[in-house]
Amino acid sequence: MSSEKRPVRRAIVLAAGNGDRFQNPSHDSKLLQPLLGRPLLLRTLGAAHEAGIEHVTIVLGYQAARVRALAERAASPRLSLSFVVNPRWQLENGVSALAARDAAGDEPFALLMGDHVFDPEVLARMLRLPLAEDESVLAIDTREVPPSVADEATKVRRIGSRIVAIGKDLRDYDALDTGVFVCAPALFDALTAAQDAGDTTLSGGIRQLAARGLMHGFDIGDAQWCDIDTVSDLAAAESALAAGLPA
């Protein structure tokens, strides 16, 4: 990483998916579901704002009108919101990220998952990292976890601070992907290259950056984070967060 510093005050939040594994009777977007009394999406937006984000572009898809109406409750003079719709929201999350290309502009931005809960201080520290042009960084968890947890997670492998491999099927890995990124606009060309090769995942674009030596890992230490995929994940996260335990 270079000594150059640049402020990051913009974020993209991916909120387009329908959460196939989140089997609730109403079939509502899981982003509308409360975690300790606060809907998941509002928790994500609140954490981003607390970290220093001033403008968020939200990528919508499934139940777009309802998700947008919920998000607009978080808008304020200190946190402005804009929206883009991914008409192909049924596809992988790399398609949703690429849908925000025009809204992102030519400055670095945070990239967040609407269904991931994270410690705002982690993102705040990442926003201040001195990244060189075209470099991006992913918050990673290097703690040991049970095999059942690792099996469900996206995993990374590093050489020094640089991420050299990422994917759910990695057998040789040293950390988990928490879904919190600070990215250079170079991500969009990387996503395009990945999709041209038939890979529509966000991880496909990150692999393209990693192959060019442009992807770093940022160890979150003892900070909490949760990836809410299922109803049981939501219940487990509530219990862990309420008790102050690692999630």
C-alpha cells in the first residue's frame, strides 16, 4: 500500500437479492427483517454512516419498492441516498455490483452487503487506509471457526497483505471474507472481465483484481460480524450480539 491518502465517503450497498435460503412464511426480503428490533438494511446503513459514509447508492431488485421505502427512512442531511435497479437481480451479486457503475463515479467507495452486519469501527479504519490507485481492500476474519461455518463462508488466501485467492470452494485458506470492502473503480472493469468469462459473482471480479496484485486483506481482529443467510442465522446473530459475543 502506498502513502497516498484519499477520503472515502461514498458506499454502494447490494440489496437486490431475494434471499433464497431465508425461508420465512411471508417471503419478504430478508433486508426487511428486524435484528434486535432494527431491520437488517437500516442496520447496515446506520453502521455505514457511523463509519463516516455520507452518500449511499443502494442496488435494488427483489421487492424494490418496499426495500426502497424502508431505506428512505435512513435518509438525512448527513446521509444522502440514491438508488439503481438491477433488472437481472436473480443472477449473482457481481451483476448487482456492476449495475452501480455509473453511480459510483471515479472515486473509491465502500462496497457493502445489505444482509451483513459489521462493526462500524472496522469500516471507519478501512476508509482511512492509504491505498494506491486501483487497489482495493477486503475486511477478513482470521480467527478459527468450526468446519460447518467455514463450509458456508467465502474464504481467502493471502501472501503478506495481498489476497491471492478467494472463493467458497477454497481448501487452502487463511481467513474468511466478511463482505465489507473498500474498492477502487477498477473493480468494475474486473467484474466485466469476470462476466465475459462466465463468472457473475462478486468474487469473480475480486479474483481478477487479486491476479493483478491489487487486492488486500484487512484483519478485523476481535470485531463482530454476521452474514445472515437463513432464519436460524438471524436468531443466532441476535443471541450473539445481545450477549456481546463474536458472531
